[in-house]
Amino acid sequence: MYSTSYHLLPALLWFISADALLPPQPVLVGNADNEVGFLGLVAPALYASLGPTGRTAWSLDYFECPTAKAAYLRTLHGVPTWRYRWFGQYPNTFLFPGSGAWHESEIGFVFGTIEEITQEANVRVENKVQQYMMSAWAKFARESKNGLSELGWPRYDANGTGSHFVVPCSWGIWFETGDFLPSGLHLLIVVC
């Protein structure tokens, strides 16, 4: 029976000609700020044993570097690519203290299902962010070549001219007194 090492596969794909592997359709790819945060729930012993340095390495090896390579290769081959980093943290998305913006925690915002999943009410600003996320992903689905650019999202640049921060006020979201704002970074989508 044929099996592939998960450690070897990304390295092999890096050297194979991307022309044969990559479809030309535009792509939106991203990471959560603390991808490994979900391990504290599904594999708490592993999470604890990794420690802060190990968690960073795990996040880089299994999430961030493969995402970066995918974006890089597609951009080099002319595929319209957008890359984001999700920082969203709200009272009803915490898995445990310090879980942060964990792996796939943005997906409930994309589909508008956070309250349904968590059985806890959203805070006001969370509803605003959710509406924006739903509209941005829908725009990408409808108009994948230019929809996100029309919303002000810069395309990923494989030449590394820097990171771009898409600030919530540019989405037309205005924060009111009483909105839950744990820090400014938690409400940013970072496109890099």
C-alpha cells in the first residue's frame, strides 16, 4: 500500500512544477493568529507538552508555511491570490483562556453561525465583523478575480513588498461605546 509522509509531501510539492498542479482559479488563503490554539481542546496533553516555542514551531510547520508556499507559488504563476491573517477573539469563541484566534475560528464568521455553534450570543461588534466577513467571502465567490480588490483588499505580492493591514473602519464598521474591543489587533484581518 502506498503512503506518504505528511512531513515529506509539502517539500516534494515545493519542487514539482507548479504549472502541472495549480489550477488557474483565484484563491483566498489564510491563517488564524494562533492556529495551534485548537490543540488545547482536542489534544491538551500535546498542547501543554509543546510549550510556547513548540507551539510556534507547530503553527509554522503545519499551517503558516504551507499557506505561504501555496500563496507564493500561485502568485508566481499569475494566479490572483489574496492572503489573510485572522485575529478575531470574542467571548463566545474562546476555547480556553489563551486559545486566541485558533485554527478555522473564522469559518463561523464566514457562514454567520457563531451563535449557533457556541450557543452564546455575539457581542455587538462581533455581529458587524461577521456581516463583513460574510459579504467579503460572498463577493469573492461571485467575483473571484476582482471582488476582494473592489473591497480594498490588496492582492498577495510574491515579491514581498510588505504586509498590508485591512482595518475594520475601512469596512464601514464603526465601533460604539460598549463594543467588546479586547485590543485593536483582534479586529484586524491582515493581508500579507
